[in-house]
Amino acid sequence: MEVRARWDLVGLGTARYVYGNGEENLMGRPKKDGAKYRRVQIRLNEEEYQTLKECCEKSQLTKTNVLVRGLYLYRNWLKKVE
């Protein structure tokens, strides 16, 4: 008996492999809770970039983590002054 299969795209980076007998296997990475799909780009002058690098080195965090933490600090400060 010959088993034929086909690929169907299910979502971002995931494909479904469907066998001829109806069995399915999901291929690709599983989705994480709280996955980050939004992308933001910023432009910094040299002084701002060096400050960001310094913060990253001292805190052992990535640039993204430093900026996200700063975002939450700023939001909390705004709530206090309102």
C-alpha cells in the first residue's frame, strides 16, 4: 500500500504533514506563550548608542531587554505623576 502525503501551512513557521490515511503530524517549532511578533526599529546618535551599550554591559542584558525594562520604568513613572 502506497502512502501519499502533503504539506499544508498552518501558521507562522509551522506546517502540517498529512498522510494519505488521514494521520497528521505538526512540523516546526511550537508556539510559546507571550511570543513576541512586533518589531520596532529606532535610530540613535552615537552618544545614545554608547549609553545603551554601557547599560547592556553593566547589567549583562541584551539591548532589547534594557530598552523594554526602560519602557516599563517610564510607564510606571508616568502613572505616578498623573
